[in-house]
Amino acid sequence: MTGSRYRRDTTTVRIPRQRHTWGRRQTPIVLVVPEQPTLGQRLAAALGRAAWKRRRAALPLLGAVTGFAATAVVHAVAPWTWLPLALAATALPAWLAWVQRQRPSTDPRVRTWRYALAAVVLTAGAWAAASVAVGPTAGPLPLLWLALTIAIPLVRRSLRRSNPTAHVHEPSDITQPVEKEYDS
């Protein structure tokens, strides 16, 4: 490839001799032209590149769609599994509450992560248990699924956003020399 995004193949087009040559013998005309990708190929390549660049941002949506399909399949195959799902949905937030109580964090970002994770797991687990029990399209469950699908990336983005006050040092910290210990 010579700096182009698309592979350039060449196509040989042979134009047959013309019938009316008026007595002259002409050599056949041969055109060698590069093949250009069609508009559909260019559009598919552009969409593929855009999806590949943003693949990490699409993971919550992919997870939500996979979860919706998985609960539909589990509801059809084994609807009794809603009880273990409900227990798992309450076990993780209970464990996070126990961790917060046993090892309280003074960092507000750690507490925010713990509470947000507990809320998301509890809500998503309750949705999954209810979806397996009665079907993912029953009642308000599709609206709850849509709300979770929209909320999870927003919560993730807001929690990952850097806190501007987290990296500010006190003036006394800056002026003091830093001593490092090295192992011999």
C-alpha cells in the first residue's frame, strides 16, 4: 500500500476494434484504470473505523443489549432462576455496605464509587431477576431497561471525570523536600 486507505487494484478494460477503420489497421485500445471503492464500501469502512475507535464507549450498550437477550432466553428456558438472581442482586450491595462500615473511606471519590456501584448493581440485578421471572418485555421492565441503559454510561462518565480539587497541593507540601528511600 502506498499511503492509501483502500487497496487499489487495477482493472484492464479492452475496447474492441471499431468496425469502420476506413482501411487503416488500428491497434486495440487498452485502458488501465484504478478501481475505486463504491460509496457503500466507503460508508461501511468509515462506520467500521468509527465503531472501532469508540469501542470502549459502546461496551455499556453492548452489555445492556446482551443482558436483555440473555434474560429473554433464561426466562424461556428456566424462569425459576429469578430467585438466585435476586439474591445475588442484594448480596453485592450488602457486601459493599459492610465494607464501607468495616473500612470507612475518607476519600469522597471512593465512597461515591461504592454507593454508585451498589445502586447500579442493585437496580440492574432487580431488573434481571424481574425479567427472568415475568419476561423482559412485561410491564414497565423495558422502560427500566432503557433507563438503565442510558444511566450507566452517564454515571460511569461522571465518576471517571477527574476531580479538579483532587490534585491541588497545599503550599507547605510544595516547599518541603521529598525524601525517597531506596532499597539496597
